[in-house]
Amino acid sequence: MELWKRILFFITPLFFLVSCSNDDQIVVENKISLFQEKNIYEIMQPAKSNVSRGLILININNILNVTEIEQGLMELSVNHFSTNKFYMQEGQYLEENIISQWLDRKSKEGFGLNPSIKDSTGDVVKDQKNNPRILSHVLEQNFINKENGKLEGISLAISLNEFYDFRVTDDNGLVHTGQVKVDSNDDNVNYVENYGKEIAEVIIKDIRNNNKIPNVPIYLTLYQESNINGILPGIFLAETFIPEGDRIDKWTDIDIKNYTFPSDSLYSLDKGTYDKLLIFKEDIQKLFGHLNPKISGKLRYQNGELIDLKIDVSVPLINDPELIGLLQLTGDKINTVLVDYLPIPITITFTDLKQNVGIIIWDPIKKQLYARPI
């Protein structure tokens, strides 16, 4: 409680400064107001876990990809299943045995959607590298009508490997691990995406032929995972909507990409934003140089437009008065450097030895800054 009295005291001058200069405000709250430009789903209660929850953590080995595919599928589903009409529920129909069968390599019996081992060399490592698995997981989400409580929509994300990480045992019992890029051709054709579209036809037919799964509209998207050690998640490639039947009529490309700051790729893509972030970073590092703050960012672009910015400010061993001052300064710099140039959601987290100690959120809809220590 004493900490809150102190932060109110330090933030108050900033509040009046900002509100006198324009309509923007700094607001300090005990509970951060969450916001999103698009509506978010209410979760069907009582909440249920995905029936194949354990598989996603095994099959997708970068937690950034797990988070991105789960949250991204919900965000993309909004365009087909209204948040006003539907509750969201984690998948209840694609059980582990169904997904595991799809993940198997193709067999003579016709099961499995991953490439079979062709022209085996007898060397298990070479065989894996020559025939990488592409399909890694299928994520399911359900949409329940708020009025009648019935399932009226299913969303699926087919997760595909850009890099195949393998672990195999040879005839002598020795374990071998390795990684291979699935598509090594430099021909401007995304083999991974094309393969995903092929197996999507089979997945939809299998679902429609399963009497235990209600025959409802299906939204389906392809997701390409990033590398296991990547610092950014993967990307959604394409989407389709199947209102009925088992035929996919057309695919629509999805143009959502993630970038880090600082990076050469962001500088090449959007020099103006890069320069603004550099000013923001250097101002904070100059005024709080004794803390040696490390500042990095993650930016999301859709159809070439910046739609979201997240910044991490790492300040090891920061004390309470320093944190209050840093929150105040950062809020001021957001207002003077970033807000007018970037009318988008901005989230800044402050970390001390990987533990969150503070947060600032810019809400472009209400034109307010929310700040608090954690």
C-alpha cells in the first residue's frame, strides 16, 4: 500500500502535465484495464482443457509458437465466429489418437500425413534429413452459441515445420539428433505451405467422416513454426472457410509478420518506426544510465501496417524509487516520442532478473496510458 501511495505521488505531476498538453492521460490503477481493437471471446464455463493438450507441448517445441498459434487462431476466428454470438471453448473432439495418426508417416495402409521414408539408405540420420516431417500438430478450438449452448463452429490451425528437429535411434541403440530445413530450394515457392494445403484436404475429409464430430462450419488456417531457438514466433500463411461439406474451394493468403527491435530486417522494412524507437531507447538509457537498462522490442505487421508493439525494459536490481521514476519517464517518452507517430496498442514491461516488476500500456482507443508496478 505504501508503494502505491508513493507511485501516485510521483505519477501525479506527469498526469497534469500530459492532460494540460492534450487529451491523453496517465492513469494509475490497481488493476490494469485490458484492451484490444477487436473483441475477445468469453470462455465457455466451466472451462475445459483441450482433449489433446499434452500433445501441443510435445509437438511444438518453442513456447513462442505455442502461444502464437493458440492466441492467433482465436484472433483470426473473430472474422467468422462473432464474439457477441459465441463462447470460445478449447477443442473437445480431436483426441490424441486422431492427431497422432495424422502425424505418422504415410504407410501402405494409407495412414499418416507426413512424408514416408523414400529410398532408404540404411542410415537413420540421412533418412530423416532426406525425408523431413512437415506436419507437427493440429490445434482445435470450438465456438459455442451463447443462446442455445450448442457447438456451431470449429477452428483449426495446421502447424507445419519450417525446420525439422529429429531424434532417432540406430540399430546399435545410439541416439542421434539433428535439424534440417524442410524447404531448401531457392525458387520462391513455399513447399511447406503447398504441402499443408494438400494435407488440409485429407484432414477436413477425416473430420467430416467422423460421426462423433458435429457437422458444423470449419475455419482452417496454416501456421509455419519458427526455429526451436527462435526469438520470434512463426507466421500464419493462409486461411480458408468451409461452411459445409469436405471441399476446400479457395485459400486466402495471410500477411502477418513479426520483427524485433533492433534488427536489420526492421530497419529495412520500416526505417521511420525504427528511428522513433531508437530515440525512445536512447533517451531512457541516457537518463537512467546508472541502471544500464537493456531495451528491446517486438513488432507485428499486418498487410505491411504496424498493428502492435511490445517493448521490454530490463533493469536488474532496480529499487522501488528507481522503478517509480522509470515508469514516470517512460510514460512521458511514450507520449512525446511514440504516441502521435504510432497510434497502435503499446505494451511496455519492466523486468528485474527476468521477473516482471512494472508495466505500462497505451490504449489508442481511450487515448490513455495505464502504469503500475507489479
